[in-house]
Amino acid sequence: MAVLAVEGRVAVREPEPADAREFLQLVRASTRLHRPWVYPPRTVEAFDAYLARNARPDFQACVLVRRADGALLGMANLSQLVGEPLKSAYLGFNAFAPHVARAT
């Protein structure tokens, strides 16, 4: 597991194949919250493609997890990563519905 950052009670790490079941359940439970703004992977195939995309140099996928129990809280992505000399990226992020407006 590649932990990218830890702050207080939340850690940021790369998604893993073992996250698929919980991730997909949370995405489905969050549809009303997310639409029409974000469209995270909703099927096993789409989740697998998301993990494969994370291997590319122009994309970084992250999941936000509660450190106490590893529960998935949300996700964040950096896309269209550009290096020297511009150093830019697009940031997209969302929380999963059960954790919105909670101090986890």
C-alpha cells in the first residue's frame, strides 16, 4: 500500500484492487450526491480501468481513508499532470455520501 500523506485522522493512499467492493458500494450509495458533477467508476471493469490509469505518468489516483479503521471516505485525482517547466495538473475530489459533513 502506497501511503501518500497522513494528516490527523485521515490518510491519503493509492487505491488497491482490494478496495473494489467497498469503493463500488460507496460510489453507488453516493450517486445522488455526485451527479451531475462527478462520475466515479461504478463497475468492477471501470474500477479496474481506474487502477490501470493510475499507472500512467499523467495521472495520480488517491483514496482518502480513516486511519482508525481504514474506511474509505472519498477520493481525489490529479489528472493531466505536466512536468517541467509548467508543472500543472487538474484536481478532482469527492467524499462518499456516508461521510459528508462529518468530522471523521
